[in-house]
Amino acid sequence: MELDPVFLSRVQFAFVIAFHILLPAFTVGLASFIVLLEGLHLFRRNPVYLRLSVFWTRIFAVSFGMGVVSGIVMPFQFGTNWSRYTDATGNVLGPLFAYEGLVAFFLEAGFLGIMLFGRKRVPAWAHFFSSIMVAAGTLFSSFWILAANSWMQTPVGHEVVDGRYVPADWLTIIFNPSFPYRLVHTVTGFYLTTAFAVLGVTAWHLKRGRHVDEARTVLDMTVIFIAIFVPIQIIAGDFHGINTLHHQPVKLAAMEGLWDTQARAPAVLFAIPDEKAERNRAEVSIPALASIYLGHSTDAVIKGLKEAAPAERPPVAPVFYAFRIMVGIGLLMLATAYWGLLLRIRGRLHTTSTYQNACIAMLPAGFVAVLAGWTVTEVGRQPWVVYGLLRTRDAVSPSLTGSDVIMSIALYVVVYLIVFGSGIFYMARLARAGPPEHVETREPTLGERPARPLSGAEAEA
Amino acid sequence: MHIDLVPIWTLILGVSVFMYVLLDGFDLGIGILYPMAHGDDARSVMMNTIAPIWDGNETWLIMGGMGLLAAFPLAFAIIVPALYFPLLLMLLGLIFRGVAFEFRLKKTSHRRWWDLSFFAGSTAATFFQGVVLGMYVEGFTVTGRAFSGTSFDWARPFPLATGVGLLFGYAMLGATWLVMKTEGDLQQWARRCALIALYGVLAFIAMVSVVTPILHPQIAERWFSTPNIYYLALVPLITAAIALIAWRALRRNADYMPFIGAMGLFAMCYLGLGISLFPYVVPYSVTLWDAAAVPSAQMFLLIGTLFLLPIIFMYLGWSYYVFRGKVTADVAYH
């Protein structure tokens, strides 16, 4: 077997970023959820909200810690494996990545410590303010990293000098054409990931008759939240798709499984794409529907994969299937949301055990959807690393051999499985334990303020 | 209007890397000394002296890495692939070291395993940082705009030797930190460790000072040509004076002076390295100005950095102030 450093570097990058993205997918939403609980506690003075906030802050601490650890690895990947990409794009993307890092740094240094350890040391409003700043920090981090990623999808605002990209207009670079859509779609996706994780844990407690007050409160809140945000996400996804149609038609054709350019383009529900024969096998489709939701008319012409030479197309099957997984989960989420809303209107939300089982089953749904969506957008960008400008095969570090990368992948896999396996085990234990019966009011000893995210779980226990 | 931002970014990066070496240096040093301490109680106190601050210390590494990527992208694109395995093993070491702080306290049945992970992670991270230092001094093989050596260039005598040298260096920082932060038997033991580590460090400083000018004539030229030699001779003289002060402070049972002396030794070595390598950011082919990002990129990032750096320094100062004083067995941060 030939050891191709480009392919293996992609495998390695996919592995480390897949582990990493799951953590912000959870913490971005959880930080905002904690702000909501803190705010409700502050203004309504109901101890249920305080107990819930303490409970979810513990879980937040562990996932944030793992997010930091897996995040440190990421910037070094750009250098170790993708040095020609770094050389070409450094002037444009370097500051965006650095701002992301600085924001995370500032957030960790400043407000996380108070949020995790300061409940008894600062006034309630200051604690609330800190949780707002942490949540804002996670959103700013998302802003910068998605600006960088979107520029790689729809690069504008730069000049090409000696084969490298030099910034011409920073605002154009940051607010590139796909950025607003990607930002809304991704952050909403992160919020829904958190909402379904929260819903699953809550239903698990409710089913066992534990922490009933807390569980009912959260269930009521979350069902309303998902009933509003799942439809918003589906609409945002549609707009993001139309944006992709304009800027990356080949990616869109792969997502839709369309080979020929056509009016009355069908919506392909299922198929087995055959890249050699350039057609779908076992296709099940609805005529003209894709033209309607993409072009808002049955006569809208949608470009097919054959518009691009085979070497200019992304791998079709992964993009095609990942897109269906994402959309399928979206529809399951919609069903969960409206089933819950219906039960709530009929006053049976707290007592229907089949619904609780469904919520438990949906706990990992958001995580799967995030990974699937990420696959659609990143694999769909191939064979480019910067769309239309820099090919992935031209981006890899020239000094790397295939066996170098095999060794590093093996080490990453072993270490991540041990370390993150332990972390997930520990988070699951915290989730099973549930909210505390009452929040400690004891004044901690002077000097007791560990500034480490993972210790927050212990400090508030 | 054109302002040359390269000196400003050189200063910011230089300070970030030095902050990282000093601050993570002493807490990695404690990891290195960890299994040699007498008993679990002593080990818990050692860990508690650094528990509240170690992760803040580590963030300087991100600052340095991201700063290099953004301000000197060409240097990042050449150096980082050259350090493929040393960086990989350093990062994995830091991961094991980091989680050990938490997991060792959670499950007593696995405690020995996480203790081992703390020691091995700290040692591996330190050793490979020393390897990186050695490779940096040796210089990188560059063709055009890319590293053209192999991923195993680090497996040579000089980088491996500096790897061992840095183990002594961080052990010295860690031991003198313990002298400052602890009392009684543990403090006495830390003094003995600090003395041994100091001897090791001085031997390595001497070795590097002799080998480097021999390997690199241009470095010899910089230090030994007139008139440079008249004022650069101050660097080894001051280094020797600091070493003497640190040694006497350890012999006289001083609390604070050994740590200050150890930091002084690191500062002088860092200065010496800077004098030897300037103006190269990729020794000995790419200068700071060759590797610099375009001015608009450097300026765009500088605005935010100049706003955030003072805040980070203030927070850091406050954090160390809160945790000042001796740590004893009954003060736990958990």
C-alpha cells in the first residue's frame, strides 16, 4: 500500500478536529444556557435555577477543559502537516486564528475563574456578569474561527502576490460571502446540540423519578426552545444551501446527488452515487423539488456535477450521505420538538414516558449532526483547501513522509482515546449524579480559588 | 506612513516565549522531581503549590505559537514541520500532565497511574522542548520557502543533549520554587535537589557555550570579534555572578533568592541565545524581516494584542498575589 502523506494528513486532521469540534459544539450552547439559568435565578430568586446552574456548570467545566487541551493541538497542525498552506495563507488567516486564540486566552484568564469558583466570593450580579462574559467569549471564538473557515470556502478581499494571499480589505475578508450564513447555521447547530444533550440528561432523571422539580423546569424550557430554534435552523440551512449554490455549485451538486445540469431538478431522497459511471444507482427522488427549494421555481436550472471535470469534483459519496444524515437528524429534531410542544399543550409533557425515551435516544443527535454538517462543508470543498485558489495536495508539508504521519496518527488515537475516554466517563458520572440537593453556602477558606477549568467540578461539589 | 512593526512583534513574541519558559518551566520542573519526593503527603504539597496557576502558565505557549503564525508566517511554515515529532510528543506530554492534576484526585484506584502520567508527561514535554531548543541552535535545512530536512533531524547528539540540559534547567526552577513555597523537610529536600540541578545546568551552559561557537563560525565571530567582545563579555560574567549568588543562597538557606537566581540564569541564557541568533528567526537562513507578515496583517493583530496584553499581565499579577506565601499540607485547593 502506498503511504500518501496528503491523504494521511487529512485523516489526522479529520481525527483531531472531530474530537475538538464536539467540545465547543457543547460548550458554546451550554455557556449561554448557564447565563439563562443564572439570570432566571437572579431575577426570580428560585433556588431550582441555582441548583440547575451549579449542576450544568460542573459539566461545563470538564468539557471546557477538554476543549482547551484538544484546542492547543489544532494550531500546530497547520504547521506540522500543512506548512505550504500556512505559507500561502498566513497573512490573511494568521491574524484571524490569533484573534480566536487571544479571545479564548482572555476569557480563560479573566472570567472563567470567577464563574467556576467565585459564587461565594463576588456579588450575585458580578457572577452573572462573568457568566455572560464567558458565553460572549465562546461566541467571539466561534466568530473568528468561522470567519477563517468561511474565507477558505469563499475567499475574497485579498490580492495574490507571488502565489501568496495578501490582505487588501479586512472587513471584506472577515465578512466574506459565506460567513454570515455559516455563522448562523453553525452557532444555531451548537445551541441545538446543547439543547438535545440537556433534554436527554433531563429525561433520564425524570424517567427515574429523580430531581423531579429541576427536570420538569428544564423540560418545559427546552421544549419551547427547540420548538422555536429547530425550524429556524432548517430555514437557516436552506439559506446556507442557496449561498453554496451561488458560490460552490459543485459542492451543492454533490450534496444533492445531481450529475446533470437541469431544470426541474429532483430532490434525491436516497441513492448510491457511482462516481465512475457518473450516475446514481437505486435512486429514490421527488421530481422538481430541488429546483423549488433552491431556485424557488420548478424551472430553476441547477448545475450538476458534470459541469466540473472529474478531478475538480469532491468525493461525492461522503458529502451526499453526510448531508442526508444531517437533514435526517434535523427532521427527527423537528418531530421531537413538536411532539413535545403538543404534549405540553395537553399538559402531559411531564408524564409521557415514551417521550422521555425518545429524548434520551436523541441525546447524541446534535453531535452527530455537527460532525455530518462539518463533513459536508469540508469534504465538499475538496479538492481545494482554499476554494478555487489552493489545492489540498499542494498544501501539505513537503518534508513529511507517509510513515511519519502514520506514526503521529497512531499516537494521537491512543492518547485521545485514553484521555478523552476518561473525560467523557467523568462527565457521564457528573450527569448521572444530577443537580445538588442544596448549594453549599459555606464561605471557602481564604486563597481557595483554583483557576483551572476541570477543578470547577470539584469546587462546586 | 510606514512604521516597521517587526521589532514590536519580535518583542511581544520574545516576551511570550520567555514567560512560557519561566512559568511553565517551574511547574514542569515539579513534575520532573515528583517521583523522587519522599511520600504521598510531600507529593500532594508539591502539586498544591502549582495547582492554581499551571494552566494560566501554559496559555503563554498558545500566545507564542499563534503570534509566530500570525506575525511571522514563513517562520512558522518552516520551523513547525521541522519539529514534527518533538512538537507532537511535547503536546501529548502536556495533555497527560494536564489531566493528571484532575484525575489523580478522582479515582484512588488509578492514582498511581495518574501520578506516573504527571511525571512522564512533564518529563517528556520538557525533554522535547529542550530538543526543540537544540534544533533551533543547530539551524534548519531550508530550500526555497520550505523545510527540506527529514522528520528525524532531531535524533542527533546536540538536540538530545539540550533535551537533557533542559530537564536540569526546569528541575532547578521547580526545586527553587519549592524552596520558596514550602517549609520543613520538603524544603530541605528541595534545596538538595536545587543544588544538584544547578550543577547540571552550569555544566550544560558551559557545554553549549563551547560547542555553539565551534559549530557556527558566525556565532564565534559575533561574540569574539572586537569590539563586540568587550561588552558581550559582560554576559558570561553576569551569568557567573548570578550562578554564584544562587549557589550561596541555597547554602545559606535563603527562601526567595534561589528562585530569583534561577530565573536570572534563564534570562541570561535567553539573552545569550538572542545575541547569537539575531536577526534570524529561522537559523541560519531566514531573518525576522524575511519572515514577517505584511504590515497590514501585523497591524491588524497588534491593535487587539496591545489591548489584551496589559489585562493579561494584570490578571497574572493578581493571581500570583492571591496565592502568595507558603503552602502546607493542610491547605488544599480541592
